[in-house]
Amino acid sequence: MSLISAYSPLPVSFERGEGIWLWDGKNKEPYLDALTGIAVCGLGHAHPEITKAICDQASKLIHTSNVYQIELQTELAAKLTALSGMEQAFFSNSGAEANEAAIKLARAYGHQREINHPHIVVLEGAFHGRTLATLTATANRKGQAGYEPLVSGFIRAPFNDSESIKNMAHHNNEIVAVMLEPIQGEGGIHLPPSDYLKKIRELCDQNNWLMILDEVQTGNGRTGSYFNYQQHGILPDIVTTAKGLGNGYPIGVCLMRGKACNLFQPGNHGSTFGGSPLASRVGLTVIDIIEKNNLCKNAADMGQRLIKNLKEALSNNTHVQDIRGQGLMIGIELDKPCRDLMKIGLDQKILFNVTADKVIRLLPPLNITGEQVDQIVERLKKCIELFYQ
Ligand SMILES: *Cc1c(COP(=O)(O)O)cnc(C)c1O
């Protein structure tokens, strides 16, 4: 044995991909990938323009470190700040690291205001990563157990309950930020009511807190706009993203504006790999492809079609409790734990995963076609029928 046993992978490995399809090297028939490496390969596998950008950049320059200026990093920062309405960018290699940066910014912001033990409000059902601080912010006792002591300075509020956070403000004058996902991903695809983010924004404004949005999963076109908050008419003070920004190349970013800017000073935060010429080139290419091909709109349109057709196809199935989502981030909640469905999916040549025990999660590529949407519905329907046989 040579690998940790934390992953327990399914009995399949892939050797080649193209768009929404993956081949395992044994079967001729490919698998329909409705998970895309957990919202990572939003442009599909082996996208020719990404491959070309990686090969071209790798043949010129991969890494120099942040000891020197990196023009491609500056270019990507300009692109992302323009897209998001933010002002500054810090590049990392993963979502958790982007969130770590956001957490450190919130603390620095607190100390600047002479709050010596700053608190960050986080939500029930949240997922922010697996480093010690982001694990503490995450609401998963199973993930946390055995790793205590956790990091102090986090307080938890119920999901979708802005009143409870308002009440916290009355009892706690050390709160400096609220950190949340605009749609909870790992927690089971939970969408807040349409005015929730606005209410959190108002609370943050009234109390001088930073609003931190974790768009690691929802960002980069996934929900039908580049960032999800753009559909809510608000701007956070800090937004993080990662997953879909590199289409499989590791990259993350923490974007900030206004009072969240200039809190990092020379020497007090950094990353060796973050924002390398290669990572930045890939990020720029991903954004270019999303814009050029109107993929945010395609995600919105195809997502609507997928939800509508799933609802129709599964309307007679009494085990299906709910079908919900936005853009191409969709959950189907069943009436019992259903991890075994993923194995049935392998037989039916469709890839998805199960989160929060009984929610089938679909995160297909943003450039999916209508015909492929219909194939997802057909195969998934079959899987669910087999599961309950
Ligand atoms: C995946 C995810 C993370 C963690 O990202 P890593 O790249 O695995 O560190 C953080 N927040 C959200 C919302 C995520 O979905």
C-alpha cells in the first residue's frame, strides 16, 4: 500500500478525455462526465485551446517566483478585477489557500480596527476547504474530528437566517466578517432565498464587517454568470475562486476591494507557486474561452433545460425529494443515502457524485450541448430506477 486511504476511489481510472467524454482504456464506450472533476474542467477535457496555451507557455517559461514581476499574473489580475468589480488579487494554487488568504485579510482588518480577537461568522452546512483554518470554517464534524484543537475566531450561524446574524451583532463586538458560499456545494446544493445575499450585504455595511464570498465552486461561469453574486445585485468585499479557473491546472485567487485592499504588506503573505506564468496563462485562456463562446449564457440555458427535463423525467418517482440548482450546478435529493449510485453510474457510463449523503450532484461542462443534456437525463433516470429496484 502506498496511498492514504482518505479518498476511497471508485474502481475506475481514465486515460483520455475529450469534451464531456472520458475513456477508461478498457471499454470502447466512453463515460459521460457530468461532474468534470468537481466543477474543475468547465470547458471539458483536453480543450484544444487550453492544451495549446499550456504547451506554448511551458515551452517558454513555467515559473520564476514572485521575487520578480510576472506580467501574465498582472494581466490576469486586471482581467479578474474588471470581471468581478474587485480591485486587487492574490493568487494561490487551490480553493482552500484562497480562503486562507481571505481569512487572514479579515483578521488583519480586525486588528487594524483594534479588535484583538476578531471573529468571522460562518454558516451551518458550509464547506471552505481542509487546511486547519478553512476546516474550522467548514461545518463538518466528521472532517474536523481528530484534528483538534481547531482554529479559534469562528462563530457559526444557521443557513438562510440573516436575523440570527443580526442578533449576533448585538452580543459580539468582535465580529469582523461574514464568510459564505452563495450556493452551498458540498453541503448539498443549497440555494438561499433571492434576497438573502442582499440582507447579508446590508448587515455587513451596517456593522463595518467584510462580506466574504467563497465562489470556489460557483465561480467561473458555473451558475450562469461569471460569479454568482452578479445575479444578486451586490458586491462582496472579498471573493475567492479556484476550481473552474484553471480547467484542471491548479490555480486559486482571492480578490478584494475597498477596505479589504492593502491589508497585506510586503513580507506578510505569499505563495511560492501562486500566479506563475503558466498558471496565469491558463487562467487568461480559460476566461477568454468563456467570454468568446458566451459560456455563462450557455450554462444558464442548459441548466434550465437540465432541471426542467429532470423534473419531467423523475416526476413519477416518489423517492426523489427535490431537484434544485442554478446554471450547471444541480442537486437531486433522494429519500435515503445513495453513494452506491455512483457505482451504478459507472455501469451506465455516466459520472456524477453524491454529496451530503443523499444529494446527487451534477456539474457538467459549461459548453454542454442540448443533446448531451438529454443524455444525462436519460442515463440518470435509469441509474435511479436501478438503485431503487
Ligand atoms: C472545493 C471547495 C473549496 C476547497 O478547494 P480546494 O481547491 O480543494 O482547496 C473551498 N470552498 C468551496 C466552496 C469549494 O467547493
